[in-house]
Amino acid sequence: MEKYDIIIIGAGPGGLTAGIYAGRQGTKNLIIDRDLTGGLGREVPAMENYPGFDNISGLELIEKMKEQAVKNCELHEMEEVTEITKTEDEYRFTVKTTKDEYQSKTIILATGSSHQSLDAKGEEEFKGKGVSYCATCDGFFFAGRDIIMVGGGNSALQEALYLKNLGANVTLVHRRDEFRAQKHLQDMIKEAGINTILNATVEEIKGEMLVESVVLKDTKTGELSEIPTNGVFISVGYIPHTELAKQLDVNLDESGHIIIDKNQKTNIDYVYAIGDVCIGLKQWVVACGEGAVAATSAFEDLQG
């Protein structure tokens, strides 16, 4: 089996940064991702708060980071890690994937998260038929059409603006009486003239072959209403990917996120965690910072 000092599982912004820092420290490193590099970062339509760029898409920034990372470490895409086991020798962990097996002295978990569903009637049935979780992936098909955007955080408002710019007629639906997103984004929603419906949840998504309407429930009165739409885009949170963490007996908090200290260390020696799988602020720049900290912590621990 090929042996490494650090294996990083996940090639999102945090994982790529960890790879850059780890490589520059002179250690032998590998990043493994079950998908293409970037994870959910590839779906971000536009960022205006990443240092150094007035406006940049997630895909563009990921490509820049990937180009830099592969100069400092190995990168294996489309290779899923299925099992991590502890060993008793210098290489403390055996990492099994769908393609091979590796050994490593340390592990950095950068496994990210996936989109939270609404659990609304019809949601599963109409996935790919009008229901989407990725505006940058599917928005092009809805230019000139009516769209419901569900959510109240930064991602939801960013995607609503992106869909509006594509020419879609967007209505933003949120279950609370105010948005959680940054005021800057809320102001942009008003300036763009995007219709908003507050205090409402999507109870059902209806249609024949494709989405044709949604049933909304007023969270204050319980009243139901049905409005026509061609698509439903959903951005209501994320589910952390902690399957591998559980195999290693890593501690999780009540929300299912990995608990880490200020050095990104978990309760298991030589296992670190970064990014959306951890407790904390889910922002691109935070994941990058955590990647740098974790790689440095791993290097220092390897020095004994």
C-alpha cells in the first residue's frame, strides 16, 4: 500500500487549502474526493465577500485552487473512501477506497455536507423535473419561466439573484418573518424587484410530468394556498457527511457536526476535521482557514 504522512478526505475549499499547506511543509500528502474537486463550492454562482475578488464564481475559484493544490500534493477525484481503520504501527490508519488502499500517519476529514431537503410531498418525485438544489447547474433551463426559491440564508438569496439575472421570474419563499442572510443581499433582493413570501412553508409540489404548482402553508394562520410555478429551487441548509467520522469514533455535537478544538483536532489523536462537516460558521473563507490550521497541526504532531 502507498504510504502518506497526511491523507485529506474531501477536495472542497478546506481540503484543497490543507493540501497546499501540507505540501509546502514537506510532507507526503494525498487528497481523495468521491466526486469532482470542489464539492458544493462548485455550485456557488457568485461570491462578493471572498478576499481578493470583487466577484468570482465558485467554479472559477475552485479551478484556481485546484491548480495550486496539485503542485503541492496528489489529488484523486472520483474515488470514494469506504472505510478507515486504525492500525498499531507508525502509519496509524488504513484508508480503503473504491479503487485502492492507502496508509497514513494522520487523517484530515474534509467530507463536507449535502443539501437538506424540504421533506415536502412531491419533492422526491419531481427531482430533475422542476425540483433542483443547484441554481448554477439547472438555472439556465428556467430563463423566462416562473420559479420558487425556498430559503432565507445567504445561499438562497444569492441563488435567487442569480436566477433573476438569467431572466427567470423568481419568488423567494421563507418560513420565518425575516431573512437570515446578510443585509447586503437583502438589499439586493429589493433592488432586483424579487417577490418575497414570508411566514410560509412548501407543503406540496404538484404537477403531471413536470412541476406545475406548489402548495404553501401560512405558518401563522395555517392557511393553504396554491400558486403556479415551473420550478422549485431549494436552499434550506445542509447535512454533514460524518459516516467516516463515526467509524473512527469521532465525537459529534447534537446537530451531527464534528466537534473540534482551536487546532482543528478531534477527540481522536491524529484525526482532524475542517469545513462544513464541523461545528461553526459555514463560509468558504472559514473552511480555507481551517484547512491551513489542520495541516499545520498535523505537521507539528508528526514532528513529535
